[in-house]
Amino acid sequence: MRYLLFLLIILSSCKPSTEKKAKEINYKDIHFNAIVVDTHNDILMKAVDKGVIFDQDLTGITHSDLDRWKTGGLDVQIFSVYSDGGVKNAFAIANQEMDSLDAVVARNPTKIVKATNYSAILKAVKEHKIAALFGVEGGHMIENDLTKLETLYNRGARYLTLTHNVAPTWATSAADETTNPNLPNKGLTDFGKQVVKKMNTLGMMIDISHVGDQTFWDVIKITSKPIVASHSSVYALVDSRRNLKDDQIKAIAKNKGVIMVNFHPGFIDPSFNQKEADFLKKYKTEGDSLLKSGLDEWYTMDYLYKKYTDEAEAMRPPLSMLIDHIDYIVKLVGIDYVGLGSDFDGINLTPLQLDDVTTYPLITKALVEKGYSKQDIIKILGTNLLRVLEANEH
């Protein structure tokens, strides 16, 4: 009996727990030695709309600023260039947002640099600078002009999201295809196909976040380069039109592309959209008043969430739900096809713990606790995306 008890004690002490494994692998060492890439941040929208200056301390105002990116261990940021699809001067707005980043880069040459190819990014990382690129969110911003597409590329845009919710005339969005399932002529027009081919020629990544299913499959058929979903999550876990179905995830993996998981609660938590609808219904009178005053829908929601902080806090999903989406993609197609596309400053609420860009290391910690190896975590944090960027250059 004593022998049996002694044997049980020995065996239990030899069985490593998940917690012990996490302690043995120092997540901070992994995180701050990896190249951390985020493919989607909307701070430029706020710079133009609200006049925020993001080389100043914006703690409590935005999710992001220059020094907080460094605190969070971020190495490469693709800055979203966005305007609403209904505007008539989208190309001018794109250039204005690009100007706002260029001004920050000019004022802070020791902290941030435009680095628009693979080798320049590695150089910036080696010099402990943030490598900055643009991602244009919405094909409407090229105003049906391939010359304008090339101009944006020359300014540092390294992906174009083919559609936003309000799509251009040459491609259908997820919003188009789901709200009007009988829509004729779904997918890419002849000009849309020219856009894809032009992007392949330039070395500009094709971003399929926001696109409709038919547009997606048209892209897969046409593209000669790996594609990216800059900020999308998994449809099997949350059936949002903005998320990717299993056959799409498999097609992206076959294409050698990458899916950058979005942090938006509505895309990672199946219960969130109902919670949000109940919240907005509760404050409908106040929200309608703000809309009538001229505040747009996104900033109205942002105002209400910041005013009713306790209720907003209760709606935030746990960080584990974000990890579930990463884990799902890995189990479905492998470790090489997933990364991070936060949508910081483009979403009103974030998962718990991920309060702002200083909290990226908590993702690494969660991946360690999930049992991911150092090599696999490094891929998720950034090298998967860099592989796709480099492949588009050739």
C-alpha cells in the first residue's frame, strides 16, 4: 500500500500541467523576440475625423498611439485607409489619411518608418522601429481608376480590400450578397478582374475581408499570388457574413494565403450581436438624437458605449474566444495560415483583457497556455503574414 501511494505521488509529479508548461515557456521572451504584425488598425480614420495626433499619449481616448505600440511589442502595422463607401471624394480622403501617417513618420524617424517590402521590414525591426504600411479598405477608394490604384501602391499601400460594406461597381460585398440574395451579376465584373490582375502585377496583396462569396471565389480563380483576409474570423464559430466559411479557409490555405483574425466581439462571440441589439434598443431614443445631430452610426455607438461603461464592459467576450478562432483555423488547415488583424480603433469594444495595443503580449500568453510551441506562436504573431507579403513581391 505504501509502495502504491509512493508510486502515485511520483507519477503525479511527473505529469506536467498546462499551467506549468506556460511557466516553463516565458511568453514575454517569445513575444518580444518575435516579429509581431497587425494587419488592420483604423487610427488614421480617427486622425482625420477627430484630429487625434497619434504620436501623443492617447491613453483612454483611442486603442492606439506610437509609444503604446512599442509597449505592446508591435513591430509591423498595416494602417487601414478607410472612408465610407457612399462618399464622392474617397481617393482624396485616402491620400489625406496617408498624409497623417507620413507626418507622424517624419516627426519620429527613430521610432517608426515606412517599410513597404519584406527586406525593408526586416531592417526596420532590426533597428527597433515600427514598420508602417497601408492597407486600403474598400475598392471604392480607387474610383474605378487603375492609375489611382497604382498611386496608392506607390504611397505604401500593400493591400486593397476589394470591397467594404458599400461596394464599388465592380465587385459585390458580403453585405450586398446577403441582403439581396437574388442580386444579379454577383462577383467581379471585367473591370474587377482587371483590378485583381493589376494588383498581382504590382505585388499588392488582395484582401478578401468584406467581400461576398462569389467575389471570393472569383478572386481564388483569377489570382496568381497568395491572398489575405486582413480582419476576418471563423463562420463555423460565429455565423457573421464577415466571417469565413470552412471551404473558404481551405481555399485560402491551398492558395498559400493567410487569415488575420479580427478582435471584434461580434465576429468572435456568438452571443454578442443579441447583447448589442438589446443595448442599442435600450438607448434608442438617445442614439436617434445623436444620429439626427449629424453623428454617424459608428461614432454614435462609440459614444453610448463610453457613456454606459459598466453595461459595455459586461458585453465584452473573454480573450479565450479569440484564441478559439485561431485554434479552429490551425486545426482545420494548419499553423501556416493564421495571424492577427485586430481592427483596433475600428471597433467599439474589444475582448476582455485586450484593452488596447499594449495588451498584445496577453495573446502570446494565451497561446502558450493553449499548448502552442514557440515556433508556432512566432508564425501566428507575424511570419505567416510576412511570407505572404514576400510572395506577392515576386
